[in-house]
Amino acid sequence: MATAISAQSVTSRKKGAMKRTILILLGWMLLSQGCSYGVGDDCLPPEEPVPIRMAIAEGKLSTRAPVTTIDASNLSNVGIYAVSEGSIAGQYPWTSTPFALNLVPSGISGSQLSFNPKLYYPLGGKRVIFYSYYPRTTATSGSNYITAPGNGVAPAYHFTLTGAEDIMYAAGTPTGSTSTMPVSLTFNHVLTQLQLNTSLLGALSSIKLLGVYNKGTLDIGNGNVTYDSSTTDITLTVPLLGSVTNTVMVPAGVASYKVEVVLLLSLLKRTYLVKPTSGNFQPGVIYTISL
């Protein structure tokens, strides 16, 4: 005997199948919304920003330059720039809006710098290179000033020397959100430190360096220092006790300096040529030379 199937039971089965299909579609849509980062990402959560850790140090710690350490007392004189990796991996082009623009740290603990607000690495794994200079300025003209970066052009620090300045520069290596070590900036002195031993000359009336190049430019992008043709004479302190003058900061990369001496109770001027034992005067080195 054939079994009769009612129209009502067929309709119920069709409704049940339709409900299941709708539930499956809704579930797929919800999963798609939750995985908007793409199928290839296996529905990973959004990338968390990674804070930048930064430590500083000074090169050639044996120097007796005017600045021998960076601490809370002079931290405001530290200027920091940074450029991020461009569209081509491994290239770090300067633009008018770099990753960091002449920032000043907000604090220091030991050698660790802090910033307010905090600095974070760019998302997407892009790396960053940090640069720093001392002393920081925001002036755009005058005796000491900074020029703004541009497309393909690094900022430059322009300075005028009187003999008392200490100029330093630091450049890091590329770091990013996956780096395990903090950014490390080691400051190196740009100038030479010079003092003179006058014990063989007797009492002096005056002593000075002649024709010292005094207007220079520090390229923040590579640390190169250049000088224009401007010169000045720098007067040293005549020793009262002992026989060594005060130290003065002068350009490095120079083969010799001319010294003019006037003996006490005499109008006669003596001129000496002072030079290192070999090569040129080196940055970050103190020279004591006997006349």
C-alpha cells in the first residue's frame, strides 16, 4: 500500500532547510566581518603599536670637553630627528614631514630617554633611523640656527664658533617594531679641543689663535661638517699659576693652527705654528701642545 505524504509535511521540511541555509549564511557573514584583515592573515587581531625605547651615550669618554655627559641639566639641548622606511625597503628618504622633527626628550633615567607623548614605531614593520645633535635650537636664522628638512634634503645645523662651544652628533641604525634592542645613540664630539703649554716662554701679556674658521654647517643626515671662508681670532686665557692655557674648541680636520704670543713688558709679537704629531687635528681629541 502506498504511503500518502501530506502537503503540510513537505512544506515543513522546506522551511527547516531554508532556516538552516539562512543561519549558515549569517554565520559566514559574521565571520567575514570579524576577519576583515584578509584571508591570508588567518583572522589575526589588529597590530598593537610598539613603544620606542632609546638609550644614549657619549663617545670617547676620556675627553675633557665642555660637555662630558648628558643628564637632566642639559637634556633640553638634545635635538632628535628620525626618518622612516620609504616605499622601497631599506631606503630612508628625508621629507618635509619626517617621523621625528627636532624633538626634545622629556626625561632621562640613567641612559634611557623618555618622551611625552610616547613614541611608537610605525605599523606594518617599517623601520626608522634616528639622528641627534647638540646643542638643539629652533632658531631659523642668526649665529646658530637649524634649517628644515625637505624632500631628499636633510636638516642642517649652522653654527658660529667662539672657542667655548661643544657640538656633538649621533646617528642610529635602522630599528623597527620587531627589534629586540633599544635605539642606541652615541654622541661624538665634532670639534677639536686645544690647549697650549707656555712654560718655556715666561710671563705672557696675551696669547691667541689666528684665523680660525668659525662658521660651520653640520649635516644632520650624515654628520659631515663643512666651513665657509669666514675666520676669527680666538683669545686664550693667560696662565697666572702654572703654564697651561684654558682649552678652546676649534674645527677638526685642520693640519695646523697659528698662535700669536705677546710677552709681558714687551710689545714684540711672536708667532708659532702648532700641529699634531701626525696628520690633522681629530674631532673629540684634546691636544696639549708646548710652545
